[in-house]
Amino acid sequence: MSKDPAVLLYTSDFLSGCQDLTMMERGQYITLLCLQHQKGVLSPKIIKLTCGNEISQDVLDKFKIDKDGNYYNERMDFERNKRKAHSELQRQKAQQRWDKVKKEKNNSNKQLKGDALASTAASALAVPLENENENENENRNKKENTIIVYPFSDESFVKAWDLWKQYKKDIKKSYKSKLSEQAALKSIGKMADDSSDAIEIIEHTISRGWVGLRKEDKTNNYGRKNNTNKTSYTTDFKEDLIKSLQS
């Protein structure tokens, strides 16, 4: 199999990884990375021939040294092997497809050209590694970049919510994900009339030692409805009562 001519370069990771390097050092760094991709490891002789005696120690610190004294960058080594494994997997899939088509051809006596079969197999099954990595990064970014939306945006509520999360952590009932936290925020948003009401709900729940948010029942008689009975009197009875009091 011919040598893989390319490797994925994550530009954002590269730029952040060489922020402490000068432009000359960055040139040395990317050149050595390319050489490692082609050769696997870098001997001290190759490094000296490439960069001369002006090789920067900061650049060398980006590489590790193996048991044979050769230099290698861990990320480049990982991406190189990952692409190599991917290419081998796609070759095996294409070969399996090719063998299946040849078997079907023999069984049905169909006259198909070998080049067309190989092209069909490769195009049907090969998935570019770039696409796999893009999907992987996209899914990871969606998880990491989930934004929490507060029902009340004032600073007092945000501080109270942080206090609530600390309380949940103390009782070992922390939210398992940002989605579960967002659901709780939506719930208190429906429960409360405004920010002050929401803060009162949080403080009341913590004071009671409850796990879930609850709004205080402020009805009379400690939660029981006022059952005061009112008696109705007829007009005739009232008049008779007044007369008896006046006599």
C-alpha cells in the first residue's frame, strides 16, 4: 500500500498549541510535524539537518522522546495512526464488497468489468475520515456548548440559583446534565410570578430540606382553609330582634 499523502490538521488546535512560539519557531514546528507524518519518528540527525543548530528548545518541548532516542509529537502520532486504521478498514470493506459481487457474478453468469466493480465497491462503502471527524466534533460541540437560559435574568435570581445548585450538590442530588438543569429552570419559571417569588421558592425549599423545588402554601391556618361559618338572617328576624332590644 502506498504511503498516505495527507493527515488531518485541526487548525484551531494547532494555533492554540503554538501561541507561545515565534513565527520562526512555528515554521520549525510545522515542518517537523510534516516530517514525522512521512517518516513516523524524527531522529536527532534529521532534526539538525532540517533546522540546523538554531532549533528552538520550545519547539523540541512539543515532542516526546521514545526509547530509541527519536522524537515524536503525540497528537500527530495519534492522527497518523487513526487515518491509517481508517484506510485499512475501508480497504477491507471494499474487498468484501468486491468478493461478494464476484460471487454473485459467478452464480448468475453476468459479464461485468472488474474496474467497474472495484469502483462501485469503493464508492459505495468508503467514508471519508474527514466526515467522520466533523460529525464527531459537531456532536461534541453541541454537548459542550449547551447554553443555560434563565427564566429571570437579574443578578439576584442567578445568585439564588447558584445557591440552589450548591445545596443540591451538598445533598448529593446534583443535576446530571445541563438538560436536567434547564428543565428545573423551566419548572421554576412556571411556578413563580416573578424573580422575587422564584428566590422565595428556592429559600423555602432549602429551609425545609426538600430535594425538589416547592412553593410555600400561604393559605390561612397553617395550610388549612379558613372555615369560619357565617350565619344568614332574614329581614323579618332582624326587625323583631331590634324591637325586642328597644323594649
